[in-house]
Amino acid sequence: MTDKQRALLALEDGTLFWGTSCGAPGETTGEAVFNTSLCGYQEVFTDPSYAGQIVTMTMPHIGNYGVNAADMESRGVFAAGFVVRELSSMASNWRAEETLREFFERHAVVAIEGVDTRRLTRHIREQGAMRAVLSTEDLDPESLVAKAKASLGLVGRDLVTEVAVSERYVWGEEMPPECELPVDTGVLSATPRYRVVAYDSGVKYNILRRLSEQGCEVIVVPPTTSAAEAMELRPDGVFLANGPGDPSAVDYLYTTLRELLGKVPVFGICLGHQMLSLALGAETYKLKYGHRGGNQPVKNLVTGRVEITSQNHGFCVDFASVGPLIPELSGGLTLDPADLGAWVRAGVAPVVRSDRFGAVQLTHVNLNDMTVEGVRPLEIPAFSVQYHPEAAPGPHDARYLFGAFTRLMDGREDIFGEG
């Protein structure tokens, strides 16, 4: 392979983007998406939630600070491919262990540079995320477009079993299964106060570090672990991790969660938020182009605070689908529970009724598009958020949520510090 090896990205609608290879030779398929973060590229392509996706970075210059083992968010690369405007030829950082190009070549990641990423991003925003093929081998436009049209999409697709661990392990005491890299476990408590069972559906390592910092012994289990098996570990709480694919296809996980709700406190992040919502009776739907980046504004309707958050998801929860509004728990208002903008303007957190679990409160809303970012059932100990409070590098506004989980396990009601 030479630095000038041509590469082609073809979208299913026939749009083409030519460039040169900046990774391993080969061909890959996936959903074309974009991420607006200015840094954190290593955290992006090692986040298992990007499985099945070809990621475009909107920041035009990528790779300037290189790659190192400590910043891995998982045991390897899960993004299907990578698209950049310009890949740095050198790594200028004292922590760098290799360049991004060297990393891509070593991990067999197909990547392309020289692409007009502004044009590609605008196209995805206007037309929506779509199937794509990135190749250095087949450069025939007609052939690649046909392959894109024939490839699998994300709707109805369960990718969780492809990225999750197959065996149980204790964070900080054992290496994650299938992991050949040294793992930075972060701060571990000598005498943990809580035991947490974490369902791995593609968990990022920094989530496990944050739980450990809060005094949790974290037992990571496969997503197919039954409720009975989880309860045999005598947990003080259950954590539901992030992950890829269509949440409605991961029925085994939210079915298990229904058995756990009310028996043990539950906290979910990203896909874990969607699992909790589905367990409560909600429906989910696919966003046009998703939320991916480190600058998403979210309002906590319980406290009134606005957080700048890091996000990575392509599906969303329909809050109104949980059940009818409960006006007496919603500030006496009778606004449409589907009109989240109206509730944001009113400064009130609406509450609806789930047939199975009672009152459910909308706690967080995305201020860009007024979509659901957090829910909390009021009659059982559980809550979840759609975004990533552990993100590093990224905003730290939402890090309080890990403390909220410990307060929930302590039996407190003011978990967000609102009282």
C-alpha cells in the first residue's frame, strides 16, 4: 500500500466521495454517520456503540496527538470505517505511542482521507444516515452503490451480542474476556461500599472507571444473563451499558430488566436508557441522522440545569408512548406529553403512567431537537439518560449522575440533588 492508494466511499443513494486510503486496504460496509467532536477520535472508534457504522469526523484535521493504549474505551476497534478530511502524518504528544495511520493499519481499519467532509456531513443531515460502502479494492462506482443498497441497515438489527463479553468478570481484578491489551482501571476502592452488576451491551471502560470511583465493586456480565443469575450475585444496584444497533431488537435484555425492576436500583446509559424505557412500556424510533458529538445541550427538567453533553446514538425513545399523562404529578398542567418543547418552556417535568410500573417522569430533554434524554420511574428505584456522563475527553457537566446512582442505592429520593 502507498500513501496515494485511491479509495472510494459510496452511499446507497448514489452519492460518491473519492479520496485516498489512510488505513488498511480492504472494503467495509456500514451506516454513514458523522461526529462533531473536536478531539477524542480514539474514544470514538473504540466505542462499541459505533459497530456497524462508518464514522465521518467533522473536525478537518484528525490524528495530531496520536494514539495510546490508555485511551482505549474497549478491547479494540468497533467502528466499521473512518472518514476524515486530513489525517495527520505525525503524532505530537508526549503520550502518543503510534500515529493514527499506524494504528489503523495494525488493526485492519479501512479509512479514507481527502474527502470533503463538510459536503458529506451536510448530505447526511439533509438526507439522513444511510448505508454505505468504503473500499480501496473495488473502485467501480456502480458496483459499490449496488453493494451499499444490498448491505444490512441498523433497523431491526441486534449488534449487542457481537460486541459484548461472553464471560463474567470483575472490573479491576480480572481482564475483560477477549481483551489482549493492558487496561487502565482507574481509581479502585479498597473497601467498596456497593456491589453493582453491569450488563455489558458494549460498555465503555470509562463508565466502569467512574462506577469504581464512586466506591462500587463492578461485576460485568454478558447481556444474556438472566435476572435470577444477576440477583444471585446479591447486587446493591444494576447498571445497563451503552451499545450499538436497534434497541427494539434487543428484546432479551429489556425483558430481563422487567424482572429486575423493583427488586434492585437500576441506572442506564444510552442503550441502557432505551432498555429501561422499553421495559417501562415505551417505544423507540430511528432519528434522521442521530446525535454524535460532544456539544449536545440537555436540560434537566427536575433541577432546571442545562448540561453540555457527549452523545452517540441513532435511536430515540418516544416518551408519550409509555402511557397517559398524570396531570396531578405534572404541575397540574395538561399539555401534550409528546410536545416536549412545551414542557421545557413551562419548566415542568411531565409524568405519565406505565401500565406495569406506575408513574414515569421525563427528566431530561435535548434542547436542539426536543427529544427524550432521560426518564425516571417514580414508584421504583431506577433512572436513565440517553447521553454519556463518563465521556473523556468531553464535557463533565453530567458526571453527577454516577453520584446520583449511589444515592439511589442509598435509598434517597433526591438523587439529582434537587432537594
